[in-house]
Amino acid sequence: MPKRLRPHVNPLSITKEYSFAGFDNNNPIIVDVGACKGEFTAELLEKFPNKNFVLFEIRVPLAEKLRKKFENNGNVVVFDGDGGRNFAAILRPSVEKGINLETVYVNFPDPWFKEKHKKRRFITPKFLAESAKWITGDTEFVFQTDQKFLFEETLETVENSIFSNIEFFKEPPFGIRTDWEQAKIKEEDEIFRMKFKK
């Protein structure tokens, strides 16, 4: 079994729930799941200053740092807690108003190696089935990982869902590499990437 490379937080142990009425505009929304230090969103924000950003970070101390980092950006909101549990409550109201949920980035998530822990992952059969009820075909998920087994298992999960419009790609989106990816590249690890839609 691969060793754990960073502290894990069990999302199923966190029951905090949020609601979000949406932004004060109709601009497209970009989501960063597991935003960590926010370097990926910060670079996206420079490229797309008129888009809205929803950040999920399960680790409360990191979420607080993210709020501080983006406190002067009215088009960025940060939520701690379990992103999977709160995903629909936070984003569905905007989608139902006709606002485009443009992209959901899932960058280098915790692998949850053990079979009994797979239900803790963000992309699960249950999550995709529930999201399919309200997410439109315009929304693109972007998944990146340095764990080949996680990529293969996630790919199988997606292939067996309604989100089966899958595309593989080599380079990071808009040339933006997270700190984690940069560290993995220095270690000469391979990065696996895919996009998928309904």
C-alpha cells in the first residue's frame, strides 16, 4: 500500500452543512475542490477576473487562510467542511437560475487507498448520480492526480456514470501547476489528467 504523503481528514466525520444563495451577478462559476493554499485559484483569477470562484477546503485552518487570501475579492467564496456533502446545496441554486457552472477542478485529491475508505473520495458513484440530476452538459469536471491507481479507479467510476464524455490531456489547465504538482514533477512522478462532462 502506498504511504500517506500528507495528513488526511475523513470527510464523512464532518457533518457541517452550508447553503449559498449565489453571487450578486450572473457570471460563470469555477469550482476548486481541495483548494489547499489557493495558488491554483489565484492564477485562474488573474486570467479570468470576471468569473466567480467557489473554493472547498476541508481543513479548517487552510480554509481560514484562503478566506484571508481572497478577502478583497467579492467573486471568491470559501467553504470548509465536506465538499461532497455541500456541493449541491452551494451550487445548485445558481445552476437553477441559469448561471453556468463552468468548470469543477479536482486537483490531486486524497487517494483514500483502502477499499473501505473509497466512499470518502470526492468522485464516487453516489456523487455522480446525484449531481447528474441537476448539472447540465455545459459543466466540465477536470481531474488531476499523481496516483495511477486512483486515476484508473476514478476513470472506471466516470465511465459507468452519465458523465461519460471523457477526454484525456497532458498539460495542466492554462499552464497552471499547483504546488503539489510541481513537487511531484521534481520527483519525476507522472501526472494523470482527464476532463469529463455529461
